[in-house]
Amino acid sequence: MPTLSISDLRPKFTPTQLAAIRREDQAMFEKYPGQYVAYLDDWNGVALTRTVVVTTADVAEFHRSLKALAPDIRKRVQMTLLPHADSFSATSAFLT
């Protein structure tokens, strides 16, 4: 039986889709620096609609808010901790 790697589990994106993800990531970095963010990405072909469902700088509040989400949303939500605006981010180096 073949062994799966993490990269086998990730969706494969086209260059257009990657550009859409980078734009949404950059917008999120600018709007929510230093915060925990939970969001949903919905695709219509190559068009990405990102919906932010939780933002807070407090980790306990973040988890309380996640628990309050509907179960179908919790299954799909993606989460991240965004760096503060004045900190260096390796991700930002790739967005230029």
C-alpha cells in the first residue's frame, strides 16, 4: 500500500487560483494584524470568495467563538494567527 504525504492531501491550485489566494491572504494580513482569524474559502472555478467568521487577539475568545459556530461551518473553517503589522513574516516575502 502506498504511503501518502501531506502534499498528496493538499488541493492542487492553478496559477490563477494561487494569485487569488495571495490577494486574499494579503488583504487579511492588512485588515487583521496580530489576530487569530477563522475563515472560509469558497471557490467558483477560479474565483475565490473568502468569508472571515471569527477574529480576535484573545486565544480564549477565539476558541469560544469557534465553539459557537454551526457544526457545518466548524468542519470547513480554516484558522491562522496573523503576524503583527510590524513583524517580519516569511509569507509576506512571497507576496511581493
